[in-house]
Amino acid sequence: MTIPMLCLSVVVVLHVSAASEPSALVERLPTDQRQAVGHRDEADMIPQVGRQLIASKKHHRWKARRRTGRRGAFLLPRAKKASNGMPLLRFAIFGDTHFWSASPARTGWQKRVAAQAVRDGLIVDEVDSILPKLLQQLSTFAASGADFAVHTGDAVCGGSTFGLTPAEFTQSLVHYRALEVSALGSWPVLHIPGNHDLDPNPDWPRRGGTGSWRGAMCANTTRPLSRLTCSTGSPNYTSIRAAGWRVVLLDAQDGLTRDRDGRGLIGAAQLDWLRSELEDAALAGEQVILVMHQLLVDPSTGQPMDGSTHRGQTGDAPPGGSWIESTQDFILNRAEVLSLLSNFDNVRLSLHGHVHANSIVTRRGVAFVTTASPIEFPMHWREVTVHECELRLTTHAIDVPRQRDKSRQADRRGGRRGV
């Protein structure tokens, strides 16, 4: 059997939309990316060197692992080779919306955070003014012919940290989803969970986990693409195929019943499913994009941190070290996931949320990208445009200058803005 040829290289292009503030994006990217991104007409090109997947040994190993009866990837109805330079696929990436319905508890939480000597720039008290602006921009994007959006998790303020009651948590989930449907209608928005989407009280009737989140995010979904993970018994992970590309959405809260420290997990069954997805994609000659909430590698260095590096009490990065918190920001079994990915040359891009910052780093031919939160400086979402051998990431700033400045001024972590 002949394995289809992949692109010998895939280019990842960073682009800042005309409405965005280039300085905001530059502040959040690693030093070696700043000069190129600062010029809107000079795209930052990061070659993703791939090898031809024609090794017979690899082919037979993959073939032996293939199983029948698996739930297949969703094939977009319009998925076909584009012509005249038109993209094969366009979708939006956003997340960490941290919606919290207005309440005295929310006001009290924000006041307590504001009084802290060291705090981040998260302004949940402004979510009512920011979220409509974000959804308005996504509505315009949808009307332009875009295929779908992916919410990368932390739709609300559940889990630990915020202290929502189960009733507030459920109310916020329902409220958030209603706002999303009101603005975007039936346009597909696929959701994967973050740690703050876990039930805040594992002892209440739903017994923790993502049960409440799943029920709310699956409400008012009508299109088949929107309902990929909504049928009874289906997991929170899935994949989408489109003209030589496969977008794989992973559940990084797999098997977790509560948010203990912010870290995620990819369970054994999901790892086996991911291996099968990557094998099938390779056999079909498809390039792969991964999406998950927490991180696999350090956004500053591209290395899987071992737990010895942390920001410290002031929020500053240690000399020569990372601004990332290794005890909060990563997938616990990232070594297993990265080991699996190292067996495949067709994984090109891995998209993440969780850390509320824009970053990009490459590791072994994969570009690992994080995207900022809509309610923390610099308040961005990204557009992913897929061509046969090119991925273009366009960063869009949400049109909320007052709130952006408020968040910037609120962040007292010295060194955090240098990312």
C-alpha cells in the first residue's frame, strides 16, 4: 500500500490584524519572535521540516495497530482541494473566557484580588462588557464563511481558585452558553474543557468532573459538527478532517473529578485513541493540528518542564528561566504525549490556552502556540487559516481599549508583561 506524500515542509505564519495592537502581541511573544511580528507586512515564517512518510517499517507498525469499529473523524461536507489560493479551512481559536454571572460573590472576589500585593490582570468584573465584543467579532468571522470555532476551555470560573458555589457555577455555564448561541446562532462552536470547567464541588449530585459543563455546552446545538462530543456516552475529545488536514481536539481534564492544582491529564484510553488518529492521518497523508487546554512544553524554551522551575512568589521568572508555573500549567503525563508525538512527522501545530498569554515555540518540527484570554491583557483571539502547506495564525484584538488598559495596570507581576 502506498502512503500518500505529505508536504516536505509546512510554514506557520504569524500575522497581526490591522485592528490589533502589534505592541501587545510583541510583549507576549518570545524575544526571537518580536521583530518579525512587529511588522504587519513581514510575516514571521517558522519552517516545520517534515520527512516523507514512506518508511516501510513504520507503515507496517501503524497498519498492525489499526482497529475496526472506532468512531471516525468528522469530515467537513465542503472539505475539498481549494483552488485559486483559497484556504482549505478557516476556524477561530479562543478560550479562557472565565464568565461569571454578575453577583455579590463576584464583586467580592474581584475586590479581594485587587487588594493583593501581587496579582494578575484578570478582570472578571468586566466580562459583561468584553464578552459581547468578542462574540460580535466571531459573528463577523462566521459570516465571512469561516467553518467553525474552538473554545479551548475555562468557559467559566469553576474548579478551584474562584470559590463559586455549585449553583453559581451552573448558572454561569447556562448564561455563558445562552450568550454564545444568541450571538452566533447555529454556527458551530466546539468546546473542550479546561480545569475551571470542572464542577467546584465533587461531592454534590453530579460527583464532580465535567458533567455540568458538558450539559451546558451541548445545549442548543443543532449542526452535526457542533454535536460531535454531545451524544450519550461519547468522550469530550474528537477530530475533524478537511482536505488533507485533521484537527484533533483533546480533553486535558480526562478522568479528573476536581481541579486540585490547575494541571491536566490525558487518560490511557484517550492516548490510545490519539495514537490511532495519528496513524490514520499518516496513512491518509493528512497533516495534523492538535488543540488542548493545558500545556505540553514550556512556551519559553520548548522543553517539557520537570517541576523544578517556577516563577516564585513575586511572579518574576528566575534568571534565564521560565515565566511558567510547572506545578499548575502543564499536562501531568506530558512526557507520554510527547513521546507519542515523536513517532509521527505529520503533526504540525499544537494550540493551547490556560496561561492567558500569546506565545509560540517549536519543538521537533511542531509549533506550540498559546493564546491570550479575552478578559486579561492583551485580550486576543486567533484565526487559523489552513492551506495545503501553510498555516496562517492571525491575531485579533478585542475592541475594548478601556478594559485592556485596566487589565494592564492591574497586573503587578514584575516580568510577566515581558512575555
